[in-house]
Amino acid sequence: MTSSLLTPRRRSRVGTTGGVAATGSTAPTRILDWRDPLVASLLDGIEVTAESETVRRIETLRQAHSRITAAVRPVYSVQDARPVSEVLRRGRGSCSQRLAVLEAVARAAGVATRVRGLLVDGTFWYPRFPRLRRIVPDRVLLAWPEFRLDDAPSASWLAVSELFGSLGELSDGGEAGFTNSGSETLFEALARTAIDWDGATLCPTAGAGCDLSAYVVADLGRFDSRDELFARHGQTLCPVARVLAEPVMGRHRAA
């Protein structure tokens, strides 16, 4: 049983097509404050030589992902709108916050980003909170990043799910899918296995599958930034719940 008591009220989160034509941006935002020196430092020493701008951008983001994994300890923070510079100063962050850091680094490197808003069923997080299921939000708002591969008007977009290969390649890699338990979060898992919100793949190995589409309650469309997504749909928890939960959850290591 999930709970709707801790989620924002008066928010329409179903049946919307808002943001589907989002063009993305490299501009800094309140959350993606990439002009902070801590964000820029994640790009220090990353030098990618490639004939293709697409390949250069992908490899830069892969290396940045590895650095963020090492620099930001995974915790259960509930403040999705926290500026990435503050996340880096704390040295800890939720999966959502670390994805935001990757977006900010991308923008600092001149790669435009946007996000896809997904409402995910709270039962997806049951394995992490087996004794606290009654207070798990019934729906979790997920900002899933996408990166523009070049600057052409017709440029294609790369979902963070495919940063380390296509969904087909990742699902055929001999790895089990994401279980949402233990120390691995979505942020780490996307580097080794398919994270498929659309039902396009199945992991062929035993264990957890790659198709997570059954957990998607609603696709809210695409937005130029996560700031825009949260402004329109709110964060997962209401303000009071975030204030009460953050002092504990914001320090509790994902495990």
C-alpha cells in the first residue's frame, strides 16, 4: 500500500502533453547552476578526441557520469530542486540530484539538455523500504534527462538510458536488470543495463528484467529543464513532508 498523504495537492499529473516540443537549452537555471566552479571542475582533465561531435559529446558525458558516481555519495534526499552546486558541496545526493549534476555538466560542456517527466508507481521503490511501505508516495515524479547530440536544427536526442549504449545492446550484455535494491541506484545502473520506461526491451538473463514500463503511471512529456517540470507538476513530496523527511533521509545512504 502506497500513500498519497505526502504528495502535493491540486496538481494535475495525468493526461497532459505539456512539453512534448521542448527544444532544450544550455542556459544555467536555479537547479542547473553550472557556472559554479564545482560543476566546472567535473570537466577538468576530460579531453576527448573524436572526428564526430556526437561521439565526443557522448564520451564526455560518460566520463562525467563516472566522476559524479565517485564524487557524490548516494542518499535518499527528497529535495529534488536542490541546486547542483549545493549537492556537490555536500558530497551526497539522491538519484534525481545526481542526474541533475550530469545535466549541469552537460550544459557546461555546451550540450543542450531537456527532461522527460515520468510519474512512476511508488511500488517500484518497495524493495528499498520493506518496512515503510505505508509511507512510500503513491507516485514518484522522475525527471529523466535527454541530451542533444549536435547543434543541427534536426539533431537527435539521446536519453540518459542510452548514454552507455542502445537499450538493445545493454539488455544483451549478460547483465540482470535493475532491482531497485541494495547499493545500486538508477544512476549507477544505467551504465551497465537497460533502463527501459517504454517496454522496448527484455533482459534475457535470469533475475530482474529491463522493461520497467509497467511502473509508469503517466508520461508528462518533455520540458526544457527540470526546473520547468517541477514548477508545473511539483516535486514528489509536498513542502511539509520534504522539510520533515530531509534531515533524516538526506543523510541516509542508499543501501
